[in-house]
Amino acid sequence: MGKGVIIACDFKDKEETFNFLDKFRNQQLFLKIGMELFYSEGPEIVREIKKRGHKIFLDLKLHDIPNTVEKAMKSLSNLNVDMTNVHSAGTIEMMKAGIRGLTKENEERPILIAVTQLTSTSEERMQNELLIERSIEDVVMKYAEHAKEAGLDGVVCSPLEVQAVKKKCGENFITVTPGIRFKEDDKGDQVRITTPKKAKELGADYIVVGRPITKAENPVEAYEKCVEDFIE
Ligand code: C5P
């Protein structure tokens, strides 16, 4: 299983995205494209970025009835991304439908991971609004187990949850962890953060890094520091 630094391309449009990517010249990157960019530019942005030789994590967090998720994944499978995701709250049946949709005969399926509980949801809100009367930790672990049972490859989680997830779901179950900051950085709106070095020590497989790279004075240097600290 590869280790990797995934850059979150949280840009509003194609122009901003390519201005950023041009700084990297010929480096092959792993890029996360989320709803903002995908909804503003459509699937073409994925094709164009792939054409430049980059890998893509398409972060659209599908959550709907199983039939719709299966069909949506079938459409997305034509984009040949490297990684994509669904919400585990959509049930085991829905996650299985996601796998069916994404699988093409005789082709390697993209990595499919599950979002457990969004880090923006506090325990209080989860209990009062979603009426889930358990701790966030319990929910994250249970949802990770469901993802594993459905046949998914891993989950998005906090670096601080990696060890517990691996213990429950096995060493090969992939953990993709946002919430990464260099020591000297602002936290921004992230609460539970770790450095790339710490994420490596905790055993994360991929780190997702947005602003510490995209807003850095020198994004290429910031990216290279992440790679050095997390992989080398
Ligand atoms: O800029 P920053 O490094 O905080 O970006 C982190 C990225 O990871 C963003 O694209 C954010 O949407 C995403 N993410 C997250 N927490 C999650 C799931 C995704 O921060 N639980």
C-alpha cells in the first residue's frame, strides 16, 4: 500500500487550479478535487488534470439510496480517478452498491473509502440533532467497521484515530487523514490537528493537506516539506 501526500485543491475554478498546478512544473501529484471545483467546472476538470499526469482523489462524498449511488458511481467510473468516497451513514447496503457501480470488468477499481462522522459535527450536535446517543469515537469506529464489512478499502479519519481504526479493521485498511498542519501554522477551522511527521508516526497511509500548501508563500517548498516529513 502506497503512502502519499494528497493536496486538497479547494479552488473555485479551473483558472485558480491551473495557476496553482503550473508552479509544480513536471512533478506528478496526488490531488483532491472536491465539490466546489467539480460542481463549478464539471467532469472535464478531472479529465484535464489526469491528462497532466496527476492522480486524483474525487471527494464527492456520495450519500443517497443504493440504486442512485450505484448509478452515480458507474458514471464516475468512466473518469478513471484513483480514489473516491461515500458516506458510511448511507448504510452497508449503499456502500456495497457504490462498489458495484465503481467496478469495471478487467480493470483495477479506484480506491473507495468512507467518510465516517464529519469532523465539523460536534458530539453535542450529533446527539441532539442526529439523535445518535453515543460518543463520536464509538460512531467513527462502528462506521469504519461497516465500511470494512461492505468491502471498502478504508476511511477518512483524524490522524488521532488511525491506530484505533487499524486495530479494529486491520493494518491494510487505508486511513486518509486531513487536519494536517506544520507546527508553525494557523489551525484555521481545524480543531484536532497533527503535523505530517506525527501522522507518519501514527501510521496514516495518506495525508490530505490543503491550506498549509495552497496558501503557502512557496507551495512547492511546502509540498516538498510534507513529503519529506511524511514519506522519506
Ligand atoms: O486546508 P485544510 O488542510 O484544512 O484542508 C483539508 C481538506 O480536507 C479540505 O478539503 C476539507 O474539506 C477536507 N476534510 C477535512 N475533514 C474531514 C474530511 C475532509 O478537513 N473530516
